[in-house]
Amino acid sequence: MNKKYQNLKFIINNILGVFNSLFIIVLSVIITLNLTPIYKIVIKKYRLSEKNGITLEEIMNDYRGLINYLQNPFIKKLEFHNFSMSIQGEIHFQDVKRIFVFLYIYMIIFIIILILYLFLKNRTDKFIYQEFINKYKILNISANYLIIFFILLITAILVDFKKYFTLFHKIFFRNDYWLFNPRLDPIINVLPEEFFMILGIIILILIILQVIYIKISYYRNKS
């Protein structure tokens, strides 16, 4: 095997590893977003119902409505039953919705490509798939990238979550509408910063579980 071929193989496997690691991150984020029982625990722990003079079920109803809005491209307008909302707040949630719609599109495209890969694998030269594109190496590479991501994220949470939470918003949003005014957008009173930190930890747990599974599969196959 010449050096040029080895380099090309290395580049392709790493590119595919990056796409696979992104898929795992996206999948973990979407799973976490839909773990609505976690939010009920947060409401009770931080006494959000008592502090805001609204029942737990009313808060949960609006939260479920928010989650449905963020994930359903056919829901065009967000409406809360128990909270007022400013124009800036509505724009921010529209921006968040665009991010989640993009994540779903990425997942769908990735799954379609994966199905095509599995379909073509049995109908073309197996050398290409067994040697040139090694699925176990790709998975191992993606696991290595995820470990780096895990270390960076856990460091951000432990060192200064608020600082990096702010940085995250500055990177992904083109305005400062995410800086909610509690008087104009009281929904922020029932979405404490601690809740987002908990979601971040859950995402990390899901990622590390998948990394462990990938590493075990890789070394079993290698041996």
C-alpha cells in the first residue's frame, strides 16, 4: 500500500469519523431535549411553582408546548398559556427552532447515507468497504473526537458554566435576544441556568456511554 493511498484512507476515515461523532452529539442532544420528566424534577427541586405562583402542571404544559414547537417545523407560532412573551423573546425561540430543525435534517441525511452505505456494501467490491472504509476504525476515530469534546465540555461546566453558557449563545445567535427580561418574558423565571447545566450533564453521560460502547466494539473486533 503506497503512502498516497494511506494518506487518502486516513483523510476519508477521519472525515467520516467527524460526521459520525457529530451524529452522536446531535442524537444525544435530541434525546435529552425530549426527556421532559427531568424538567418536572427541576421544577420540584428549585420550587419553581411556588416561586412563580403557578401550578406544576401549568408549567409542564407550557414546557411541552415549547419542546413541540422547537422540533415541529409545521408549528409556525409559539404560544404560552401562562406566560406573556415579548417580540424579542419570540424571535429568540424562532432562532432556537431553526437550530433544532437543522439538527433533525442532519440526522435524517446521515441515516439516509448510512442506509445507502449498507445497501451498496453488499453489491460492490467489498475491498472498498473492508479496507478503504473500515467501519470499526471510523467508529474508533469518532469516539476519540467525542472524548475530546467530552473533556472540553466537562471542563467548561466545572470551571465556569455561566461564562461558557454565555459564550455558546454569542456563537450561535446573531443578537442578544437570549438575554431575557423577566418582566417581559417571565418564562425565563421557570428556566433556571441550573436546568441547562443538568441537560448538559445528561448529554455528556449519553455521549460517554456511546463512546464506551464503541471502544468495546472496536477492541473486540481488533482482537
